[in-house]
Amino acid sequence: MASILDIHEICMYFGGVHAVEKLSTYLDEGEILGIIGPNGSGKTTLVNVLTGIYLPQSGEVIYDGKNIIGMKPHEISKLGISRTFQNLRLFNSMTSLQNVITAAFKETQSSMLASMMNIKSYRDEEKRLEEKAREILEFVGLSGKTDEIAQGMAYGEQKRLEFARVIASNARICILDEPAAGLNSVEANDMMKMIQRIRKEKRISIILIDHNMDFIMSTVDRIVVMNYGSKIAEGSPSAIQKNKEVIRVYLG
Amino acid sequence: MEKLKLAFTKNQKLLTLIFLLCIAVFPLVVHNKLVLRAVVTIMIYCLLTLGNMVITGYCGLLHIGHAAFYGVGAYTSAILSSYYGIPFIYCFLAAGITTAAAGFLISLPCLRVDVDFLSLITLAFAQFFVAVCNNWMSVTRGPLGIKDIPFASLFGYEFNTQIKFYYLIFIVLIIVYYLLSNLMKSKTGRALIAIRDDEISAKTLCVDVNKYKVLAFVIGSLLAGFAGSMMAHYLRFIGPTAFTVDASLLIMQMCILGGLGSLPGAILGAAFFIIMPEIIRPLAIYRVGLGGVIMLLVMLVRPQGILGSRAFAGKGGIFANRFKGHFRKTKLEQS
Amino acid sequence: MNAELTYFLRQLINGLSIGSMYAIVAVGYSMVYSILYLINFAHGDLYIFGTFIAMSLINMGFPLIGGIFLACIMGAIIAMSIERTVYRPIREANRIVPMISALGAALVLRTVAQLIWGPEMLTFPPLIKASNIQIGELYISKQSLLSLIVAGICVLSFTLLLKFTKIGKATQCVIQDLTISRLMGIPINIIVPAVYALGGFFGVIGGVMMSSYYNVISIEMGLWGTMKAWAASQLGGVGSFYGAFLGGILLGLAETFAGAYIHTGYKDAVGYVLIVIILLFKPVGLFGKKKTVKV
């Protein structure tokens, strides 16, 4: 299976802090890649580099034959890479339904003129978007909460909404930054099942970042372990579990 | 309270129609010149508040130079018609285009910078504009302003009475409101709100933030330009004093009271602030302060204004929670 | 000395004097902004209010220094009350909300001032007798010198406060990082009002200097003053008081020279436009530190 994403020697420095140091890895099509590491190991920074929010000092990321380093976030998103945020970045004043509809931004075709004149093709598209959004909300278990304001929802629900948005964006690669953080074991389990289902149903490739070892081990196909910005190990979950360096970093 | 809200949303279309009909027959029933003038002024200001609402209410960009856009439109229309005798319809369109161009240019530097710096840029533009109006004697006649501006006219038909102009601005406002309302409910509106609520998140969902910020300014300034043209051909006189920073602040207050992020709020806010000084005539000099008290009350009790978006609600202001608790108690007692 | 050089030097001195007054109010403004990143629309109206109080006290026969000092204290108190009632409850909302609230407070202050002192411009008593010091063919008014000296003293005392007092050091921490300071037990709810109070105190000094220089005081100077302070501190850079001070001086110089060599009508506008242009090249301001947003 071909690599859908190739990450070559990314170096991201903030002044004297080497947040990501010569990191290389790849993502196969259809696989779930887990990235783990202690706090401050550079996982989220890496995600920010991949999604165009930070510009690295050096390195390349090849997607679809193109180097996406240097592209703006919305351009990268247009190519088909979406993400969730560790600390949740929902559109707080919108309802969950509106959040998901907005997330399908890339798919929305109607021109400004069409929307101003309220012509049939525009109305039809809006209806389709709404239906699709309702389907997605049902998938993540939020069908009863479509008209609730995002800000007022419970934390677990917000996490699911963030995930729903990524689904709505119709991406080929989804980067999930700590999707299970702060969830109890039941919610985390549900989240894990949703992630696996979506990978199968929509055949998307996923990069998953988390702290929770159990969560990662049972969800991903392959793991990259980071520490102080560098990759210290890479392999299958069972291999990583036995890796001495990883054990030292996490337990030592 | 909830029952009222529910009844309103169910019959929204009917109520809106009734409201529009009332406004439409108003001048046939009420002949008081002052009242008519007030309503016309409200309608012109609605164009201004709608524009400001797009920029500040929907896109979240604090814009304190809107009166300058108003002025660009007014002066463009006045100059073209007074000095060059160009027919009104072209002046009106030119006013819109010129102002939209100004809005476009102002928005460009705003893209690179912090939110607060953006406000400073709009302020700088506003100050610069007033200075130009006051000093470019050859074109704007400075503080004297431009007078004897021709009436608005379409294909020879002159809008030279209150009632005729009333219907002109009414129709313009309805068209503008309809188009804008549709636009804000669509992908464009969603993009602006997304930028307001969380710019970074919007970027990762494929929203070209820069493009939409520029668009917000262009739409807002276009409407202000139209408003300027209408005002110029209504009062038939314009001067720099109508376009100062204080004027921008008044427009902002209208939007705040009506509720940031709501188009009906823009209408409500404009109506309130035009009617208010008429009601408190004897206390006219305290209009500014009353505006301030209203601002404070809004911020302390209901920061999102009367009809505004929850994005501006915060924790509800210091007194709101006390009142909320009271209502909740009585509800429980009832059930 | 030829006439042109004299003219230039005269404008230079004027620019520095006006600039130093802007500097004082800019520093007061910058203090609050650097912590909370909120545009304090009430700053100008606040210190003008204090300046009105100073005027009344002096006219009533209070000794000069005492009257001004008392007015400054009142300015500080009003500033703290604004913080408590207007800013604190709504810090959580969208950024615009507290700024609008401050706007409301500014308008209220303006009206109360109008109620007490009437809507017209009034004469402000000069602080020192109008007389000049002569250096060669150059006449420097004592008033100008006074502005410069007072500004210098303000900045010096301010620096001393910040560096050598406990509360000053705590303020420095808060400016660096509000959240961490709170986590480390620094009493934010004491520091922030204190900073507001200090801003109000210095603001009134600046206001008094300005009114004395122009011999006039009017409510209109409130909004005008807020905008100057804001522009100057943006120019100087967020988080840097010396920046705000320098920004004020530069603004004063830019305006004076623009007024002298281009056109008096464009004085105010040019100042702002210049600042915007400079900031476009260096968005964080001359001495500002870039605020990193955690994604």
C-alpha cells in the first residue's frame, strides 16, 4: 500500500527550543498511525506543522506528490487534511448542527449570488448539507443535541462534536489530537469504536495522538513514539510495548 | 417569555409581512413631517448599521471608522451630481463602488495584524478622512460642506417630497435587507461567524480567512456608501461633522444595543437611537451620556444586546445571573 | 543661527513637549493594555475628568501641587471602580465586549463631567507663569520645559516602582503571563486594580500638563486623549512601558512636524497614518514582544 503522507526530517524551532527535531515518518493509506509521547514531546507542534499553522525551519511533507510545507492552513485543508484540537476549538456561538454544516465548507458549492437570490439549487444544497449533518451527528451519538449551542454542551459531547466536524469535512487524512482526553472509560471506548468505524466506512487515513496507552494500543495499527521533539521508536503496538527506550521514557 | 418567543418564531413570516405593510402604509396615515423625517433617517441609518453589523457583528472585527465610509459615499454622490450633473442612479452606484473600493483598501493592511491594531487602522482612516474633508477645499469645500445637492431621481422622476423619498429608501432597504439576510444565512455568513468564533479552527476547515475578512469590509462599506448617497440626496447638504469618530461610535452603539450578530438587531438599534433624542428633547445635551448609560446597562446585564448572538454574551454580565436565578425560582414554584 | 534652523528647533521643542505629555498618558494606558489586552476606551475621559477636578480645586484656592495630587488620587479611585464594575465581570466574553463596556463608561464620565462643569470649553489655569528661557535666538517656554521634566519624573518614579517594590515585581510577572501568575498565587484581583489606579493617577498628571499647555480644558479632549494614548502605546509596543513612552514622544514629534511642514489641518491624521505605516512594517510595535498564541 502506498504512503499517502511522507514526513521528511521536520525541524520546528521556537527560538532556542527545539520543539520538533528531524522527525521523519509516513502514513499509509487507510491506516491509523498513533503518535505518543510525554507532555511537551512535540506531538501537537508536529500536528500544527502538518496543518500549516506553523512554518518549520526545514523538512518536507509530501502529500499527493506535493510538498505541503509553506502552504496556508486553508489550502492544506482543501487538499483533504483535517484535524481536531486538543483544547477544543468549536464555533461556540453556533448550534452543533451549524457547527457540522460549517465544517462541510469545502463541499459547499453555491455561489454568493445564488445564495443572495435564494435560488432553487442553493436551497437544495442547503437542505442536502443539513441532512448530511444530521446523519453525522447521529453517527457520533448527538442526534438529540442538534439545536444545542456548542458552548453549553457537556465536555464529552463537545469532544464528539469536534470529531463530527472532521467527518463532515470529508477529508482523506484526519489528524485527531487527543480525542479521548478527559473522557471516562466508557466515553473513550465509544470514541475508539467511532474512529475505527469511520476508518472502515469512509476509508480515510488517521493520525491519532494521545496519552492514554490503553486507548492507543487498542486503536492503532502502528505507533511513533516521540520524546523531546525526536522520534525514539516506531513500530507495531506490541513491539513498542516491549521497546526498552519507550519503557524508560514513560516509566523511568 | 418562552411562549412569546415560540409564538414569534412560528409565525415569523406573517409577522414580518404585517410589519412591512405597516411601514408601507405609514406615510399615508401619519402626516406629521417630523415623524416622517425620523423614520426616513432611521431607514438610512439601517443601511449603516447593517453594514457595520457585517463587519463587527458577524465577522468580529472592531470597526470604529464606519462613518468615514458613510462619508466617502456621501461626498462621492454629492460631488458627481452637484459638480458634474450626473444622474442620480449613477451617482448612487458610484458611491457604492467607491466606498467598497475604500473598504477593500482599508481591509488589506488589517489582514496582517492583530485584532486591536485593526481597530487602530480603521480609526486612522476615519481621522484621515475627516481631515481630508475639512482641508481639501477645492473638492469638498472644507467645513462649509456641499450644498444644493440635487434631488434623487430615476429616469426623470424626481423624489422631491418626503413621501416620495420615503418609498425610495424603503424599497432600497427592503432589497438590501433581503439579499443580505440570505447571504448571512448561507456559506458566507457561516464563514464570517466561524472567523469570529475561532479563526484558527476556521482556517483548518478550509475557510480562507483573509478573503472573508476583506469581503466583510467590502460588503459593509458598500452599504455605507449607499447610505451616504441616500443621505446626501435627502438632506441635500453634507458637511464633515456628520462623519466624525463620534458618528462612528453612534453607529456602533446602535449595533450593540440591537445586538451584535443580528440583522434585525441592526434595525432595532438604529430605530432606538434615532427615536430616543426625540423623546428626551428637553435633555438633549445628555444624549451622549444616556447612550453611555445604555451601553453600560447592556454590558452589565445582557452583553449581547437585545437580539444579538450568544458569542457576545460571555457570562451574562454581573446582574444577569441574579435576575436569572429569580426567574428560575418562580418557574419551579409554578410547577 | 539662521531662521530655518531656529524654526526647526522650535518645532522640535514643541514636538518633544507635546510628545512628553502624550508619553505620560500612553504609559498609563499601556499598563492596563499589557496585562489584559483590552482597549481601554475610558482612559481619556477618565483622566480628563480628573483634570476637571484639578481645575476646580485650583480655582477654589487649593495649593497647586496639593490640588493636582488630590485630583490624581480621585482619578485612581475612579479607575479602580471602572475596573471593578465594568471590566471584571465580562472578561470571559468575546474580546469586543469589555471594550464596548469601557466605551459606555467613557460616555457616562463625559456626561457627568458635562453636568458638573457644563458643555463648553473652559480655561485651565496655567501652572507656571508664561515666560520663556532664551538660548541664543531660541525661546523655550517654561511650560514646555515643565512638560519634559514632569514626564521624566513620571517615568523614573514608575520604573522605580516597578523594579523595587513587591507589587511592582508582581506586576511584571502578571504582564509576562496572566495565567501562570494566577496559578503561582499572585493576587490578580489586587494587582489589576492597582495597575488601573496607577494608570489613572499618571493619566491625570498627563491631562493636567496638556490642559496647562493648551490653556484649555474640554470634554472633547477625552476621546481625543484615549486615541492618542492608544496610538502611542501601539507604536511603542505591547508590554513595553518605555515603548509607550517613546511612542508618545514620537507621536508628538510626528504631529508637530507634520503640522509645521505639511499642513496644520492634517496634524492629527498624519500622526495616526504614520503610526499605522510603521506598525505595518513592525506589527508588534517598536519594542513590543510578539504574543504567541497556543494552538
